[in-house]
Amino acid sequence: MKKENQKKYWFKRKFYGWGWSPASWEGWVFLTIYVAILTLNAFRLDAPGLTVQQVLWDILPETAFLTILLIAICYCKGETPHWQWGDPEKQTKSKKKKR
């Protein structure tokens, strides 16, 4: 059964592994903007005459900052992440049945 987003999280905890996935339109918009900016950075890497120094001082710090910002927003606007493998309610029920 699908849980409702009662606490208005932008990002929900993943069912498998560690991390988040978008849970509201705000989360999808933020993630779309993040991916769009990274895509534009990828096109900038292909620019003619781009030096290694320009990549190291312009593109990489911007990408690192955006990634840190994405993780910070996920922490602030999302569920607390932890490692899980599947639906925790189903795992609890199956453990009770085995006893």
C-alpha cells in the first residue's frame, strides 16, 4: 500500500539501498534543474579551446557545489535516509511469522 506524503517531503527515502527519490513536484523541479545545469556543464566541457585549468577552476567547483546543495536539500526537505532493502513493514511482519 502506498503511503501518503503527509509531512510534505520533497524527497522520500528509497525502498532499496540508501538515498532519496522525488516525492513532490518541488522535488522533481529541483532535481530537473540540477540535471539541466549538469547537462549544460557537460556541453561546456566540449567547448573548443577549453583548458584543463578552466575545467578545474570553473566547471568542477560548480558541479561539486551543486551536488552538495542537492544533498543538503534532500536532507532538509526529505525523509531521514538509512539503508533498507524493501518495505520495512513487510520485513517486520515476516519476522513475526517466523517466530
